[in-house]
Amino acid sequence: MTERKAWVTGASGFFGGVMVRLLARAGWHVIGFAQQPDRAFALGAHYTIGGDITLAGTLSALRDHGCPDLVFHAAGGSHVGCADVDPIKDFRRTVHSTAELLHGLGMGGAVDAHIVYPSSAAVYGVQPPGPIAVAAATRPVSHYGWHKLGAELQCRQAVERYELSITAVRFFSLYGEGLRKQLFWELAERLRKGDDRLELAGTGEETRDYLHVEDAAALILALPRPSKGTLALVNGGSATETTIAAAVTAFQRALGTAVPVTFTGVVRPYDPRHLCADMSGVNILGTQWNEPRPLEAGLLDYTDWLRVNSGVTDDGTGKPGTPTA
Amino acid sequence: MTERKAWVTGASGFFGGVMVRLLARAGWHVIGFAQQPDRAFALGAHYTIGGDITLAGTLSALRDHGCPDLVFHAAGGSHVGCADVDPIKDFRRTVHSTAELLHGLGMGGAVDAHIVYPSSAAVYGVQPPGPIAVAAATRPVSHYGWHKLGAELQCRQAVERYELSITAVRFFSLYGEGLRKQLFWELAERLRKGDDRLELAGTGEETRDYLHVEDAAALILALPRPSKGTLALVNGGSATETTIAAAVTAFQRALGTAVPVTFTGVVRPYDPRHLCADMSGVNILGTQWNEPRPLEAGLLDYTDWLRVNSGVTDDGTGKPGTPTA
């Protein structure tokens, strides 16, 4: 069997890094487009390309390495708060980079590749309670969410104009090894610094749909390639709704702490109260995807990593580094 | 009465230039953002700002000049063919420039301005016969059309996040003084060079909705400002369907020529067969807009200009220049 070839952009980031590691382990030949090429190498990439993603660079890579079977475009802004502080930077990283990559793949005739774009549930914004289907109206709240929607528009343009095959997966709350932000990371930081009580915003009754990043990666590998000229939209979640209070309890149990938790009751106006993926579309597509691990199991894995890495600066090697001051 | 203040981007271009001229004539204080500041000055701008549109430059202009009453954002790619040759350039000019301007206006708190974005009927792509309403599904064909849709998405983002008031006007086929491309310009060029017969692509039975650029400008000035945080979508057309064959006949009559015309019958696959604006939305908005001039009348004006300017290079002064070789 011919060796399967994958391109991963954002290959030194959280999700891209996990994809590089899993693909390499599964025998794929992996080319990583990375801001930190050393880190992508350490994770298992066979070849890395540094710097910004450009149309010309994409064409060169197609010429030098041929058309890949899979392109996982994880490069882009990855922080809701940072996007609000500097929306133009987030626009460049998310919308513009997607335009450069897809025009390059399109002009280079990469019609045999399955291009997977990790979009976000942030495109939905505030929705009525209950599972959210991909057919729901998109009305983002954060600039991050708007730019994910802008990148999806680039995907629509590319399939219509270049006959590419793209799946955009709207991921809900991903977590796992390598994630240095969001609820669990912040809890770990506060516990490491010796906080003996945890006060959190909101009521604790808000819900999220947590998906371990390795299950997210498995979903991507299980997705069938859409026919040429088609953009498939899929949700990426566990279809399980967990309250923040329950998530914090599960996290402390996995970490072996039992610090008292209180909620301020102050609800941030733009924070969705409830987020849960309707995953029925995945079955319709005929995906061979196993049931994702429950949050409790996934947190055992993540807390193993956090015990070593909480308070540790990411030095780009993918290995534990220097504790932060 | 206080002097009304307008900003016009793309102030040395076709549509932006006409707006500068008409606004200045009507007593507005006009600031032109222009690639060719001399030309914007010649057209009547009181102050010009050169170079690319940036968030920082927009904030500076708000600080220096205060919040304008009207912002007409005409800067952007303006050529379907050029956008297909270099889509990234068109993306930068259309989508990215809109992002920079709107984030600047939003962060600068320009909530009292009416921002008008000249979008395009190209966002509709190929539609069933009959007038096209703004509620029609958007499925662009050209990269130019996709990028106009991307710029509209930036408008949606800006009204939701910054409480700005924006009207996006989807203009159909604009024509008039200053337009150096498209059907009438190309016909004038061929007739000037002495062609004694005109062979044109298509069947001649395709239809377009022609609107004189000064009527387009009048429409913009008649539009009510939407309430804060609202994006109004409006069509910009005459609501009159004209066949290409009839348009060519009217053009020759206005120019005083009568060269035989044939059509190849070869239909370009992505060329919409029929384009006509449903303008009922404009009445709903309570717009004080007079009936636009018929094509025959508008062409008398345009051919007056073409007699002087056909074959003449645009030297940026807005005055007749050197005939092209």
C-alpha cells in the first residue's frame, strides 16, 4: 500500500501538533507547516516548512512534494480573547491564511486531496437550548467566531471555483495534552500556585460539550472525503452536555484535589449558556468513528500531562521546559 | 446648518470619484482616501489621505477630523477578470481593506456615521429568471463576487460587535463618466480603432440591469441610516431588464454610429443569463429616490465623455490625458 501523505498547517500548535503526532505514528508521511519547525519535527513531521502560509509557498510545496491525500489546516488564530484585542491579527491568521492556502491548492490542482478545516462552534453564537445542528443559523459573537465563519466562506469559494473537496468541522470544547489555555489549564495554574479556594465566573450551570483532542483527530481521520466541488459541514463534539460545575468536579477528581469551588453568579453577556453538538450528521456521512471517551477518562490523560507541564513555558520542543516565574 | 462631513474611500476610482464630485458640489466637506490623491483633489475633495486603508490610519483620521456623517467605502477590487488572475490581490483590496476600515471605525466609536458599502449583484451568481430580491440565496461565481460577499460578512461582524450602522448596496451594472472598462468602453475602443463590424460573445439576448453612476450616487444619498447595530441590504439597480443587443443598439445611437453587430452565440458558462434588480426594498425603506434615468438618456451623457476620453490614458488628474498608443 502506498504511503499516505498528509499536510498539517499549524503543525507546532495544539491541535495541529496532536495531528502530526498521531498521523506519523499511524505511518503517514507528514509535512508540517509550522511557526516552530523544531517542535513539528519533534512531534514526528518528516519535513517542515516555516513562515507564513502563502499561495506561492503552497504551489511550491505541491510541485516539490506532490498532492497530499489529506490537508489539515489548523493554522490560524486560536484565542477568543486575543482576537478581541487585535482582530486584524486574528483576521490575518485565520481568514487570510485560509485564502492563501486554498487558492494555492486550487491553482495547483489539488483536487485529489481531502482538505479538513477545523472550524468552531463559535460560528453559532448564542443559540436556543438543546443540541445544535450544522443547519442552525450562524451568528457569531466573538471576532474569533466571525473569522472562523469568514474562513468557512473561503472554503465555499474554493470548492465552487476549484472543485476541491473540503470538510469544515465545527469543533466544540477541545481539551487534552498540549492545551495551555482555557478552563482546565487555568484551574491547574491556580491550584499549582496554592489557591485554597476557586472562585469562578458564571453560575456553574452553563454547559459545554467537551471532546478530547485525540477523539477529534480520530473523527477527522474517519471522515469520508466529500465529492469534488463539495464542502461538507460537520459538528465536532461528544454530543454530551456537561455543566461547568460538573466539569470542575471531574477535573479536581482527576487531579486529586478537592478545593472548595464557588461561582460568582455573574454571567458574561456574550457567553453562550449552553453548547452541545448535534452529532447525527456524522452518522449520516457514514463515518467510522468510535464513541469518544467520557470527560472523566479524558481528564485523567490531560491531568497526567498537566502535572508535568502546568507552569511550564512552551519552549517549542514539545518537551517539558522551564517553569514560569 | 452644520456642514455635513463625508469620507470616501477609493476616492480616485470610478464610483468613489463620482461620489467625491457630487458630495463636494452639494456642499459636503469631503475627505478622500485615495491611491491617487491629486485626482481626488481635482474632483473636489477638501483633504486626502493616501496609501492603504488601515485600522490605525482610520483611528487617526477619526481623531483628527471627527466622526463623519457618511462613510462611502468604494475602495476595493473592481474588475472581475483581474480578480480571477490574482484572487489574493482582490481579497486584500476588497475583504481585508473592509476589515481594516470597519475595525477602525468600530474601535473609534463611529456609531453616528452611516457607512455605505457598494457591494455587487455578483454575490447572487446565477439565479432563476426574474427580478432578484436581496433575500435570494448568495452563490457567487467570480472571485470578485465571493470577495464582495466576504466584505458583506465583515459588515455583519462590524454591526454586531461595534453597533455601527451600515447599508450594503448590491449594485448591478453601473456605467457613466469615468468608467474605463466593460461593454460600452470596449465598444467605444473598437469603434475608435475603426472596426467596421462588431462581433460579440453570447447571443445578445442576455439581459442586464443598467444604472447610471449618478443615479447610484443619488440612491446612496437618499438611503436612511439604519438603526445602530443594523446592516441593511439593498439592491442598486434600475429594475429594468435590457438585452445586450438592445444596449448595443442604444449605445451606437447615442454615439452616432451604426456598425453591423453580430453575436457568436457562444455562451460563457459562468455568465449569468439574466440580471435584474428587485428594487421593492428601496420603497419599503422610505427612500426619497427619484426614478433613475433610462439607459438611452444615460448613454448620451456617457458617450459625451467617451468621445473625449476613449483611447485616453487615465493620468490621475481626472482630466483628459494622453491617447493610448
